[in-house]
Amino acid sequence: MRITTWNVNSVKQRLPHLLAFLAEAQPDVVCLQELKCVDDAFPRTEIEEAGYVVATHGQKAFNGVALLARRPLPLQEIRRGLPGDAADEQARYIEAVIPTSTVPVRVASIYLPNGNPVGTPKYDYKLAFMRRLQAHAVALRQKEEILVLAGDFNVIPEPEDAADPAAWAHDALYLPQTRAAFRALLAEGFTDALRACDGRAGVYSFWDYQAGCWPRNQGIRIDHLLLAPQALDRLVSASVQKHLRGLEKPSDHVPVTVELAVEPA
């Protein structure tokens, strides 16, 4: 089973790239972030015609997450929104179970807050969201299912995950408190799938549109797939589809894909 996470940075603007990727890579499950549209405006017809079932949690102009499953796989037990704060209306979390021929796989698509500028309620919200995510992840892990938490975490975990770590020293993505919260999540029994397969520095998933970051490879790695132990046991590979950043009018993020030894149908 191939599971991909991708912050598409507006699904309507990036629809041709998304459809081409689905046809080329044929992932079994896709976790999308930053849809920037409400549920009714999501290009459901085009995605369904490409062979996928869809679950969305959208928001006008901002945020928004979705899960796609390649037919005949269904999406079951769909949860929209991260537990822990009933007043939180931001569309940043969607979760579902995908039954397979052998075992169910639970997957979440997460768009963690950016948190900038630091010292404002935006950073407080980021840390609170990370605490809520950790609490929910612990509850899910206790089910002992194959569990994948995937998405744009807006966290640069280590210095080797940035071309220029010093440039991010005071940014919410790289502050010690942010990285500590990410490590606390890993300490609950989760593994960074890409790092389990590829320990090289210089592997990035995001290049800013400004200052020639893409041509100069001034990237950062902020898109992650975190595996619970039962998923880690089935890990085959993890990879970054870097070439999509070179397309015309691309997202500033690229897909990251994990392959698990699970029969999808």
C-alpha cells in the first residue's frame, strides 16, 4: 500500500498536477493539505473520475484537508477535526480507516499550524495543537492498528532538515519548543518514516517561492509520515517526489510517499 502526503497549496489551482500525479504514481491513499476551499468547492467529480473516493474537511480560502482512497478501497470511520478543543473551527485534521484484504489501516491527514509570528496567539495555538495531536495519537496508538499520521507538520525536526538552519533559528517551524513538541510525539512510539529509510542531509519537501529557493535547493523538510509500531513493522520504503516542484506553477511542497507491506485489495 502506497500512502502519500502532499500540501497542494490550493487544490483548484493545482488540480492538473494532482490528477497527473494520481495517474503517474497511482498511490493507494493520498493525504492532502491546504485545500483552500470549502467541501462543496472541492473538485470531487474530477478526483472520482480518476478512480478515487474522497473525504474532505474544508474551509473557505484557508487550511482544509482531505483523504483520497483508490477504488475499490473505501474510507470508513471518518473523523473531521482534531479532538481536544471544541471551539477550534480551523480545518486541519481528517482521519479514516481503510480496510484491506488483511488488516485495517488508519490514516490521518494533518495540516499543523505554521505558528508565525512567534510571541503571538498564533504560536500559542501551534503548541496547543501539537499537545492535542499528541494526546489523540496516544489514544489511537492504543488501538494497536496500522496507523499513519501524515501531513504538513510545519516542523523542521533537525538541522539536516534545512539547507540553512541558521536562517530558521527564530522561526516557529524550528524553535526549540516546536522541535521538542515533535520529539515528544515521536517518543510516544512513532517513527519518522523517511528518516527510517533515508538518513541523508539535504532531503527536503518544501522550497519557498521567493529568493530563488528552488533553483538553489534552499529547502526544508516539514512534510512527514509518522508510523505507529504496527505500521513500522510493515515499512518497505519512503521517498520524496521532488520532481513535481519543477513543474509550471507548482505547489511549494512536494509529495512524500511511504510504502507498507499491506495488500490494498
